[in-house]
Amino acid sequence: MQLGNKLRSFITNARHILYVSYKPGEERFKRTAKIVILGIILAGVLGLVIAIIISLLVTGSLALV
């Protein structure tokens, strides 16, 4: 495919995405932000728990460093 056709296809796809997308309302944005923050915290806590378990299994103490 030529460069011009690829560019035209990209522009067409980008216009379609902009056409079907919309700005979320304040309530939906807040709910999404809360869910994302909760997920980040959950992943951090899970990582800490795994690090503690591995530390206990390998060294027999809570030396996380």
C-alpha cells in the first residue's frame, strides 16, 4: 500500500474514533477514577503481601530489603 493510502486510512480511522467517542460526565469520571485508584492500591497491597511471604520463606524473617 502506498504512503498516501495509509495516511488517508489513518485519518479516516481517527475521524471515526473521534466521532464515536464522547466526554464522560462528572459522575462517571469520578466513579472511573475511584475504581482505577482502588485497583492501583489493591495491586500494591498484593505485591507487598507477596514480598512478605517470599521474604519469610527465603530468610525466615521480615527483612524486605
